[in-house]
Amino acid sequence: MKFLLDVNIASSVASFLQRNRHDLLELRKKGLLKLLDRDLIELAKKEKRTILTHDKDFTRLTLQDTGFICVVIRVKNQHPTNVIKNLESLLPIREFRNLKSGLAVIEDQGIRIYKT
């Protein structure tokens, strides 16, 4: 998969994704620290990337827009090892892998997937 990592995603999470052969665009490494949310969405659409973020604002933004996929991680324990564990649960889910436009929310209670 092709991911666009928001600035709030730990570098160890990025390393995990790279080890698993995912294509990454990391905002932090590209110097795009102050990119507005709407601009981040447009970049994800243009490059056909899935946004990975801890920012809960993307839940609303994704449900209001179409043409991209966003994964919002909303677990209490946001330590990178826990985030990685949750991503390992999400990535193989067929409904997520077949998503063309929508939202996946990872919470302590489980994973919710919405098509837009």
C-alpha cells in the first residue's frame, strides 16, 4: 500500500511499514510540517495514498469528502509498539484492503471501517 504519514506518526511505525514493503511519504521527512489538513487530503488524492494519522479531525474530514482513504488511530495507548500491533490487525482485513474511498478508525474497542 501507499501511505501518507501525518507528522504525528512515530518513525518506528514508519520503519515497520517500510519493512513490510509499503510505499511511504512522510510529511516530517519532506519538511511539510505545517501542511493544512485540506492540503494533506489533496496530496493523498493526487498520489493515491492512504493517510495515517492520530488526528481525530480526519474522521470528520474523511466522511465529508471522497476519493481517498484515511486511517485514524484513536487508541489510549499510542506507544508505537501498540500502534504497530493495531496496524497488524487492520492491514490484512479484506474490507480495508478493498476500500477505494473511506475511513478506518482504530480504537481500543476495535476497528470500524466506513466507505465514502
